[in-house]
Amino acid sequence: MSSPNDATPRDREEPDAPGVAARLGSYRVIYLAVAVFAVLYVFTVKAAEQALGRFFEQRVEESLHVDRFDEAVSVQIQRRIEADVKRSPWVRIGGVRVGVIAIGRDGRTLIYGGGPTPAPPDAFDLMNNLREAERLLPATAQVSVALPHNTVLSNAILLVYAAALIQGLFFYNRLSLRREREELELALSDRDAAAERAAHIEGELEGVRRRLLAVEPAEREQADEIATLRGERQRLQSQLAALVAREEELRGKAARAVELDQERRSLEDLLDEAAHDLAQRDDAIRDLEQRLTKAAKRTRAESSARARDVEALSRRLRTLYKNLEFDDRAIDAIVALGDESLRLKCEENLKRLDDDAENVAVRRKVGGLPNHLAVFELSFAGKGRIYYSKGQQRRFRVRLVGGKASQTDDLDTLRKLDE
């Protein structure tokens, strides 16, 4: 016969979501433990370097104090530094690298630089020792301490943290195994309960069969009960098979869920990185477009202003200086001077050339040009040059204006002139 407890195994059969979460949590704990282990190791090594640095600075400072003058001061300091630093167990056994540079009071004499200690002089000279002490004391020193990662001390720190990490992971693994074992035992107990229930029903069915053999099988009610018991037995057997299949399926899904979650995280990281790179490139493109727009506007404004300056200067020069002719390239060069003081100096010399060329301070013929070209140069403001020749309609013709920096290009331009 059936009872309300028959559906208990199916009710207990649910997706193993807590189990998957527990496994994912265990992986997170392991990753976090390894990260904490690495951070603690690195910061411990740095802290050890700082502590050893203060320790050796104190030892070297004590070594620089000399109160005996029966021996050379430099020799005493070198011997003390060798004994306190190079022979220290931290250096010899622990592998700590210590660099010491000791300099005398004069700031030029190197007392100790890390090399071998020279042998002390055989003769004792108190006056020389006192003079040396007056010149060198008080001495100063610079101490540098480094703890490489392949030394005995750093490896000892690494082993301590590694032992703590392994011990912690061991206890955590045992706890996880105990929790999974309890969950597995609960599933097995549900399956055993279903099997026991099926066996009990089978026994009841067998008893009914024996009773039917003893009595006349004419009562319909007993036949219906037999059919019901058979159907319940088949249903329980199918439930038992479903429980076994579900158990195997959950075991496979747990491992697959971990792999899918790791793959999902990798894809999310790649997507975030690609989105970040795309945003940066969009920002760079917008920035370049803005710069190009500003540069184009600025170039148009500068070109327009320069054209107006060239036109105004051309009209003014050709109106004021009746004895001078001006080439367009000369006017462009005057505008390109930029500095207003240079323009004024240039126009001052142009005024002198227009009034009286013979009294101009500096004037000489330009060399290196073809024989048919007679071009003279007039200096202004120390580094400026006015290149001119005889004019066709007026007295002189200003060919070009330049300076020392553009002298080579100016000469090339003058060679191409047609006289």
C-alpha cells in the first residue's frame, strides 16, 4: 500500500546549486590564499630590507667614531666596517648585500668603498695620525642594503609563508571534503530509503499474493489492491532509477559548471578589455578631430593675417623709400622676422640705404655667386642680413632679407636670380 512518505526521495532530489557554489567558493579561497601569500612575502622582504638597513646604518655610524690615534684613522674605520658589515652573519649566511661608502669630512677623501682593506703602515707616527684625523673626522657614510630573492634569508621567509599556506590549504581541503562527504551520505541515505520502501512494498505484494492463493480470487476489491500495489512498485522502481541517474548527472554537471564559469569569466574579461580599448580609441579620435579643426582654423587665421601684413608692409615700403625697389620674397622675409625690434632695425638700415648708401655702416659684396650677379649684403641687429643689388628703375633693389641661420638657403636663392 502507498503512503505520504513515498514521494520523499523525489522531493529531496533538487539541482545541486549549493554544491556548485561551494566548489566555486573553494577555488576563490585558494586564489585569495595564493595572492595573500605572494603579497605577504614581497612586503616582508621589503620590511626586512628596511630593518637591516637601519641596523647596518647604526653599525657603520658606530664604526666611524674613532677615539684612538695610535693607528691611522682611515685604517681603523676600514677595519671596523669590514668587521661590522662584511663579516656579519646577515651578509655571510643570510646573503644580504650591503654597500658602504665612507667619505672624510673634506668631502673628497674616500675612506671605504667596499674594496679590500689595505695593510696598516709599519711605522707609528702620531702627528700624521692626528693630522689625518683632523682632515677626515667626522666622516660620513652612505649605506645601501638589498635582500635578493634567491638568498638564504629570503628563501627562509618564503618557506615560512609557504608552510603556513600549505597547512592552511590542507585544513581547508579537509573541511571541504568533510562537507562533500556529508552531502554524499545524505544522497545515499535518500536512495537507501527509497530502496527499503520498494522492498517493503514488494514484501506486502508478495503477502497479498499468498493470501490470494489461499482464498477465492473472486473479490474485485482485492484485485484492485493488487493492481495498485504493482503500479506503485513500478513507480518506485522508476523513481529509484531516476535518483541514480540524477546522482550521476549532478556529479558531471558540477565539474562542467566550474569549467563554464571559468570560461565565462575569461570571456567577460576579454569583453571588458575590448570595450575599454574601443572607448580609449574613440576618445583619441575625437581629440584628434578637435585638434585638426583647431589647427585648420588657426592656420587660416594666421595665413589671412600674414597676407594682410605683407600687403600693408609692401605698400608702406614702396611708398616711403623712393630709391629702393623691393622683391616680394624680401617683403615676405621681413614679415617672417616676427620680432618687432628686428623689423625696426631692418627698416632703420633700409632708411639709411635709401638716404645715402655710401654712409651705411657695414656693406660688402656677397661671395660665392655667379660673376654676372653683383649682390651686396647689409647687416642689422648683429645677425640679420639685407641682400640688395642695383635697381632697374630705382637706385637699389632689395632682393632678400635673412640671417645667419638661413644663410645657406639665402645664397641658394640668390644664385637662382636672373640679372
